[in-house]
Amino acid sequence: MGGMKKAAARIAAAFLLTVCAAAVAGCGGSAPPTDTGFNGTWAKETGSLEVAMYIWHDGRDYRFRMRRQSKDGTGKITCDWDGNCAEFLNDRKTSDLRFRLEESGTAGSLLLTCDGLVFYPDELEISYIHELKLSDDGLQLFSYTLESQGVRYEGKARGRRTLAKRSDTVPDPPSARTN
């Protein structure tokens, strides 16, 4: 009879665990993203990379940071909210990058500028400008290359990357600036 009591207790515990899990899943889940302009978390995943861009607008300044991680764990880029980034390959720092995000002067468009120095495996200065635009529903972010290494791109030659909105918020938002 003791074996039946243990089996019944396990079934009851499993049932209770299932009910609790269902209750937690139904409550407090993250809301689907909405059109909040550029604010939020934007992401893209390929076969080998996971990329996330975080944009924060406090009504005065746009702040930007990025995270890029290879799925095999060999490469990554990490950034702070001031746009200072470091790239690593197999835990070896390979470059320093600096991103700036500002209004372009064209409605519904931001400019993302990157300057940096790659120092491994060879030294190379890099510089590019991307124009960021939103889809009509505000749930996709399009990044167009305007300039790279001093070469200007027009029309379809600009290339386009698309990131999907994952959240209206950003993890670890920047603290308010005092200047």
C-alpha cells in the first residue's frame, strides 16, 4: 500500500506543478511589441549569429548599444550605452568600435555612425554610416548602408538589413544624463 501512496503523491505533485506552470505562463508574460518609434529591442538571428540592437530615446538624446554573439561562442561584440564597443574572437579582443546615433534631418530616419580600429589579425581603421528606418507598422527596423570606408552608396546598392522588434523596452536602460 505504501507504493500506491508514493505514486499518488507523485501524480498530485506533478499535477500541482503543471497547474502552477500554466498559471505563471498566463500571468505576467511579456506583451507583444508595439509601435513605439525607434525605442526598444531589435533583433535578428541567422544560422551563425544572434544580433540585438537596443535604442533608447529620452526625449532629448538617442542612446544605442548592440550585442552580437556567434552561435558557436567564438565571437562577440559588447557595448555600453555610450556606444563604446569591443569585439572579441576566442576571448581575444580584436577591435574597438564607437557608435553614434542621431536624427538624420529626414522624418522617420536616424543615422548610425561607426568608427573603429581593428587590431587583430591586421590593423585596419573602419568607418561606416547606416540609415535606420522603420516599417509602416513600426515592428521592423531597416538598416541601409549609406557609406563604408569613404565609399558612398545610392539606391539599391545601399544594401539593407532587417531586424524585428522584440520588445518595447531595453534591458538595463541607461541612467539619465545630467549634462
